[in-house]
Amino acid sequence: MKKDILILAALIAVVIAVPFLATKAEEAIQIKNEEFKEKQNRECYEKAEECMNAGKYDEAIELLEKLPGYYEDVEYIIQYAKFCDAVQNGEGIEELYKLIWYVPKGDEYSSKYIEELRKAQKDTEEQYKKYMAQKEKEEEERMRKKDEPYKGMKEKYINITLLGRAKEKRTEHYWRDTPGKRTQDIQYRYMWYNSNGAKKFMAVCRNGRVSSVVEFVSSTTSGKKTYRGNTSRNNDRKDMYDVQDYDDPEDFYYDHADEFDDIQDAEDYWEEAQ
């Protein structure tokens, strides 16, 4: 009887011990794997550091990208390595600025290369500001040589062409078709006049750029006024006067009476737009 009890107790002990030992074995394997991964990461990181110090930035980037993002704040080291690689390859200031525009502040990141990273950002920002100022100056000089505003021109340059300053600026609303609805936006209409008060040129600006222009040209033979422009239609925007929406020139005139000298003036425009 006692022998049977001992055997049963031994079996129970084995049943209890086996899962326990198996769990312990799994934990030991997991620890070993984590230690192995940590060793691999450390070796990879150290090799990347050697490459960085040797100026082999492309190799450093390749090694660093194998590491998990949380490891030693590696994402910021990769950012710096890419910046250094771009400098080494003679990339322009615009590309350098894209690579260095953001650098973590304060306690966000305080690991290796942070001082170099912040200095690189500061120097690049200063160079970029000077570059953009010079670029804008050159663009403005080009605009001053233009005969008149043109489609696509930035609105801020509209008054500096050889045509001179506009005599009038109007704020208007227009409807723009968007999926499932129509949206009302703001546009600005600039007007130029001849010395006799006749309309000479018109430009409409939307979203900071010239969207359409019209040149008013008086015919010396017929006395009628004709128009030259680059108004256009597409799926999103209507032309300047929505001419194609009108089947009758009189209806067109009554909706745009302020824009024309008289009904004949509007009819001429309507007919030319057909």
C-alpha cells in the first residue's frame, strides 16, 4: 500500500515538474535569444560608428537601418548620416535642407552626434535663407522684364511688370466644382486702363497665382473692341466669365454688366468665346 502511494506521489511530482521545467527552458532560450540579438545590435552599431568616423556614410546608413528604430535613437543618427552623405556627394542646399529641417529639441534626443546634428541644422538653415532670398530676388528681376502678367505668375508680382500697376483690384467670389458639391472661393480681379479710360488688360488671381488674363484691343477699322486671352475650362474651374454657360449674349451681359462698356461690348466678347 505504501509502495503504491509513493509511486503515485512520484508520478504527480513528475506531472507537475515537467511543465515547470519546460517553462523554465523556454525562458532560458528566450533570454539567450535576446542576449544574442543585443550582441548583434551592439556589433552592428559599433561597425556603423566606425564607418561614420571614416566618412563611409553610405555603409553606415546600411548598417544603421538594420537596427530597430528605438535602438540608441538610431533614426536620428541615420538622419545625420544621410545629411553627411549628401554633403559628401555635393548635393544642393535645397536637398540638404530637406534632410536636416527637423532636429529634436531638449530631452527628445541627447545621444551621440546630437551636437553635430544641431550645428548642421543651424548652418544649413542660414545658408537656405540666403539661397531663397537670392532666388526670390532673381525671380523678381525676371518678372520686372515681363511685358504683362501671364497665367501661372505669382500674384505678388502682378504690379511690377512693364505694364505697370493695376488701376483697380476687385474681390470676387466664384463657384468651384468639387466632388459632390460646389464650393465658393475668393478671386481677385486686377484691371488696367488706357489714358482715355478704356479697358486695356485684365488678370484674375486665384490661390496666389494668375489664373487667367484678357487683353482688350480696340480695332481701328471697325471701332469694335476685341479680346485676346488665355482663359480656359476644365473639370474643376470655369473660365473667367463662364461664357459657355450662356446660350444668349443678353443673359451673359446682364450677369456681367459691370465688366463691359455696353451690351454690344459683351456680345462681342460672347461671340468670340464661342
